[in-house]
Amino acid sequence: MEPIDGQPTPDAHVARQDRAGLVHAALAELAAEFRQVIVLREMEGCRYEEIAEILELPVGTVRSRIFRARMQLRDRLAPMMQENETSDVR
């Protein structure tokens, strides 16, 4: 049943916190070079050119690292998300 006031349910809030925890855990496992670029891009909203300037890297290197960081996060989060969904069902 959907809440009438449009506010998320307590279960939805807990699930969102669980997912955020999983993402932070996966980020912590990344090598610093990948964590830096993904945090600047996805959390800080920096453009590739800004990241290149901040880190003093070529834009191509920034693009490559962001791609690799996303792939590593995807690989790390897939099993974590499956475990989390399985534990939610119990």
C-alpha cells in the first residue's frame, strides 16, 4: 500500500540507507586513482575537464579511469546487492 502523504515508507528509507552503505563500501575498495575520479564526477558533479585540472591529468586519462571505476563498482556491487536482496526476503 502506498503512503497517502507521498513520504517514503520506513522500509524504503532503510533500504536506501542499506544501498548507500553498500556503495560506500564498494568505493572504499577501489584504488585511490579510481576512487578520486568517480567521487569528483558522480558525487561532486565535476566535469571531466575540471577533474583533469584538479588532478593534473589529461582528460583522456580521466575518462579512462572513470570508465574503469564504474566497471569495478558494478562488479563489486552486483554480488552485494544480490546478498542484500536475499537477506531482505528472509
